[in-house]
Amino acid sequence: MRRYAMPPFAAAAINRVAWLVLAALFLAAAVARADSGPAPKYVFLFIGDGLAMAQRSAAEYFLAAREGKKEPGIVKLAMNRMPAQGLTTTYSLNSIITDSGAAGTALAAGVKTYNGAISVDGAKKPVPTMAEMARDSGRRVGVVSSVSLDHATPACFYSHQESRNNYYEIALDVAKSGFDYFGGGGFKDPAGKKSKKEGEKADAMEVIKAAGYQVTSDPQAVRDAKPGTKLMALNPELDHDKALPYALDGDKAGLSLADYTAKGIELLDNPKGFFFMVEGGKIDWACHANDAAASIHDTLAFDAAVAKAVAFAEKHPDETLVVVTGDHECGGLTLGFAGTRYGNYYDYLKHQKESFLKFTAALKEYKKTHDAGSARFEDVAPMIQESFGLAVPTAADLEAMKAAPKPTEDDTSPADAHGMYLKEFELVAVKEAFARSMQGEKDKGDEMDYRAYGGYEPLTIALTHILDNKAGLAWTSYSHTGVPVVTSAMGPGAQAFAGYYDNTDLAKRLMAVVGQKAVASN
């Protein structure tokens, strides 16, 4: 296989830090293989961006509600059925609350760094990643994400940049990586229009093609690709950020995260083994917007991708290690809300038919022909009911809601025949948000405005908050939080990922495995 030379400064810097990693790897290797014997040939790392315990649990309770369970209970996700379960801390070098760059670097390279870094340390020196170690040990390597492939988490496995915003330079690093398979989202700045790099800039996609990659956005071409092909598989349907559509909105033209994972398994399988990183990136984006239903559906899409690896592992049980984690929590999601006391009503979330993003796009179309003076709430009420299931009550409905019996202290989850109707105070909040949306003001300096809407479309956020609160869910932030995430594992070496440890320790244990030269099966 052809190797692509790393720039001299990067190679030298990596050599300087490599010995620091080696000592930790020797210890980690003993821990990682303590219960498993030989190192696994096939290694999967799944990263749910923004995925912590609350996001996993909400998805399970939603599944139970969707299946019509009458008593509280869960329908377990594939990741939650794994035998080894642990908790992982996520703080960065300079903040209790990490960003995806620092978290991605910790997971890819086992090194703490500053927020915004892409696999460089606190002194901005490149650090070797487990994906690069896997490549150098003879394994095939794949990277898949539901967001753009130059986004922070996937970039940390193949790129070394001082800033996660160096999208053009990150795209060029794909060609240098020599990895075997990339799939999912696209690239945000392949022409280098936003790059600070001086001089003429080659189109990154042409550079990637010249490096031997078949670049395609044709789903059939992806399906037809044969093992041995170096494939860059880009989804044909991408949003404005070059990411896959939200799972809640569906994707009629392209492939799912599970499809890209299954194709990667097919392409990467070989006698020397592989390392395969798969990211569910839009869980995080939905949580930033405080959209529980969108987050849940993308968590389920992520778990469907995990299930593909589990099915492969069941065919190769002594050779396959699957690790699932999150890079951080997002949104401060809680499974409980003051307004519902001890009650939770996940079946309400079934009524939401599209993500916050798709509703915002529809509202944008309405705003093209209406201003604050001509807009009428009655115009958008049908849109609200169709998208979120929230109905505007009639005067008679309001009276019936007032007359409905109040739950007793012992009745923790009372049925509510009017549950999807907007209560009076909710209706006031929605109308205020609608008026705020139609004003079109973008006053970033208004702290209370940010606390209310987080910089998103006010009407959209008011609706997600109301629906989520009705379901018994609540949010504390539009940003990441510092709570630990859950790590799950199965296969040889899985018990090394049980317990309570840092994300850098997770990486070191995996690096000890992928850095080994895999032994071919007889």
C-alpha cells in the first residue's frame, strides 16, 4: 500500500512525544488484555457525540413507550446490553467542560489538550493517534461520521491542526492519512475559501482523488465498491453544514449511519484486521438545540450502527473488540421535570414528526412573505400541530382542562386526555416566541434572550421545550456539560473498559490494542 509522507515538522514532533505514549501503553496493554489473551484483530470505536447516560436512557424509555408498555420499563439498546460498562470523565486541559476537539484528541491520542485542538497537545505539537498506529501496524482503517468528515471528532483520528476551524487543511490531511475508508458527511471548505493559507489552493477533493481514493456520492457506487478499494463515500443528501439529515427527518436519497458502518466492515475486513471509528455526530447537534425527539432518533440511528458491529462480533467472538462511548454530554438533559413531578410521558414524543431544523426551515419560508405586522399566529398553528403534535385548545378545551381532576401524591404518572393541548401559560409562551421570531432581531448581547432561546429560532425552541417538558424531560444548557459519559464494551479485552476512568485512559487502553500487529487467522 502506498504511504503518504507526513510533513517533516509533524513527523519530528510526533517522534518527540511518541516515547511519552509508549510507557503508558506498556501498562495499558497489560490491563487491556488481562482477561482476553491475544489482542483482538478487529477493533471498533463508536463515539456518540453529546451522548451520556441521559441520552441513552431517554432513547430506551422512548422505545418502551413506542412499543406500548403500560408499566415503566426500558427496551435496551445494543450498546447498553454489552457486558462491560464504565463511566468516563471528559474534562479538557483548560476546562471542566470540553469541546469536541479536545475530547476527540483525548479519545484518539490519549492526550489532554485545549478546547479547539485537533490531535495536538497543549504546546500545539502533533500527537500520534490510535488510527495512525493501527495503519502502521498493518491494519486497515476506516472513519465514518453522520456529520462532516472534517468536523472535530472524525478529524482528530487523521489530522493534526491547531484549530478545529482549519477545515481546508483538515480535508487535505485525509489524503495524507492513507486510511482505507471514509464515509458519511461531506467537507465544509474543500476549495479553501475560508483558509488563511497563502498562495494558490488546490481543491481538496481533487487532492484526495489523486491520493488514490474513489470519491463518490452515488449510493449504488458505494454499495458496489469492492474490498481493496480506497473509498470516500459521501452522502448525496447533506444539510448546510455538510452533515447527514436528522434521523427523525429521514433520508430518501442517501444511506444511513448503519449502512455506512456495514459497508465499512465489508471493505475493511482482511487477514490483518482493522480499526474502525464511527461517530454519531448529530446527537450532539440536536441536544444543542434542546430537541429531545431529534436526539433520541439519532441515538437510535447510532445504536443501529453499533448493532452492525455486534453482529460482526458474534461471527468473530474471539477476535472482535467493540467499544462505545461519548465524547461529552450536551444540553444538560435530565429525565425529570418540575412540572410533571414524578411523571414521565415519553409517548408524547411520538407526536413530533420532524426536527427543530426542518421546522425552522418551514418557518423561514413563512417569514419570507410575512413580517411582524402581517404575521398571524393562526397561520402557523397548523404547522405546529403537524410538526410537534401540540394543539391550540378552543375555549371549551381550556375549560375542560381546568376541570380535569388533579393527580394525587400517590398518582405519579396520571393519564391526561389533554396532554398534547397547549395550556394557557404554554400558549402565552408560544405566542411570545412567535412574536420574537417575527421581529427577526439578532441581539447576541441580550443574556436573557440567550437563556430563553440559545441563539436558535425562538418559536422552535419554545415548542421543543414545551413538548419535552410535557414528556417529563428538561434541559439546563445549549452547550456541553461536564458530566461523565458511559463507556460500553464487548469482546476480548472488554473488561478493561469497566470502572471509572478518564477519556485519556480509555484511549491508552485501546491504543495498546490497535498498535499491536494483528495475527492473521489460520
